[in-house]
Amino acid sequence: MSRPSNAEYPCYWMYKDAKSRYRWTYFAKNGEEIGVSSESYVSKRDCRQSMDIMRASTKSTIYAQEE
């Protein structure tokens, strides 16, 4: 996977993998890769939908196991 050129971070990067299926990577404000799609997608639309779901969940509740 190549990194996006001239990108403004934070951002998502959609690309095709070695099997020509779509995947995404999320880059933080400092340009570091901090998230990737857990699966590949046959269609670009499905990959985009996965990114949209992640973008919409930024205010989701966080749960943690009690220590």
C-alpha cells in the first residue's frame, strides 16, 4: 500500500490490495497509521460505507473491563 501523497491528516486512505479488493487505512493527525479495515471489500461502495460507519462512531460510548 502506498501512502496518500499531499494528504491532509487526519484522513482515510482507500486502496486496492494484492487481490484487487478494496481496503482502507486511517492516518492520525501526525500522519501515523492507526486503523485499518478488518476485511476487504469487492466494491468500492462497500468499502466507503465501512469508512462512513467508522467516521460516524466517533462519539460512541466506550466500555472497559473492570480491573
